[in-house]
Amino acid sequence: MFAYLQQNFQQGEHVSLLGRTGTGKTHMALAIAEIRTYVLVVATKPRDPLVNDAVAKGYYLIPTTKLEVPYVDGVPYYKRVVYWPRLTERQVGRLPESARIKARKVYQKPLVSSALGYVDFNGHWCIVLDEGTWIYKDLKLGDDVDTALNQWRSNKASIIILGQRPAWMGRYVMSQPTHIFLFQTANIEDAKALGNITGANTHLVREIVQRLDRNGHECLYLNTNTGEMFRTVAPPR
């Protein structure tokens, strides 16, 4: 699978991984990101194992709230970085429980938007957006992500976006990426969303996705450029 992607995942193309929690999306996303030269991982959960996984792979964890990547002679000093904008435990502890989720949204929205703006301005980066559903629905940055999916090919920037369900994501998450990984779902709204895949036999896609082995981390891969489609599994940890 990854030997295939090394030949076919070009800079400026996008990747979608859609499936429920625990299917192996995060681990697969980091494995795919290794193909690209410059990678920016955006983590949004209060406690996020993605950060530990990325750091274990050699990613540089940005130590401040502000997204700053040092450059030397016009070249990024770190080729792989993790950006984790989050409220500290002390900040959260001062808030009533009813206000904590809202506070996270207000805090994270401009910072995640700045990460998208950074890649948009600099080009040639691959940004990994974990929890795409949170970014679309809760942070309300769907327009920003959709614009990036539509326009970033021109500056050779790529997106790897992860989401729990196709129906909860923007329409361009299905139609713009060249590489799509779909994990098992039998939800009727998800089935309708699969119809937005460009160049695919959507009836066949729906049938296969419903039969995937969820417990075995099996998924369906589609290349929307070539029409190739085959089953694969997330790599072991």
C-alpha cells in the first residue's frame, strides 16, 4: 500500500481518511505523511495520543501557543512539526464545567485557522488535520478547509484530513482529494455522502464499505485520478 502511495501521492494532492474512532486512521495518516518532505500536524484534543505518536517519530513539538517554525537560509529548520493549541490544565480548572467546551472552541478557532494560513502562504507543506469533524462542525472552519482543498494544488500544498463520518464533513472532503480511505459504515447519510466521490462507482463503493471488517482495521482505498480501488488495512503500531 505505502509503496504504491510513494509513487502516486504527489505534493499538491490531498488525502481523506474517514472512519469511526479506533479504526486506525491516525496511525495511517502519520505513515502516509512520512512520504512528504515538510509536514505540519495539527492536534486539537485536550489529551491527544497523536502528539506522542508524532514526537516518537521525530516530530518537533512547537512549545508555544503561536505557530512558529524557525527557518535557516530560507529553509525550515524542522521538516516535521506538531502544533497543539490547547488550554492549559490551570486555565481549564478555573472554568465551570459547562463553559469548558465553548472555551476550547473560542481558543482554538483562530489558532487552527492560522495553521491553515501558514501552509497557504508558504506552500509545499503537507498539513495533517486530525478530528476534521471538530474543525468543520465545532470550530466552524469548514469554509477555510474547503478553500484549501480547492486551491492548494496551485502552491503545491497538501492536506491529510481525518474525520469520523463522511456525512459530517464538507462536500469537498470527498470530491477534491486524490486519495481516499473509507472505513466501515452502514449509516444511510454516510452512504449518500459517498456519492460525492469523483470518478468512482459509488454504488460499488457503498456496497464494499458496508462489508469492511471494522475490527480488523480494514478500509477501502480509492484513487480518484486513476479510478483504482482496492481493500487494504491500517498498518500495525
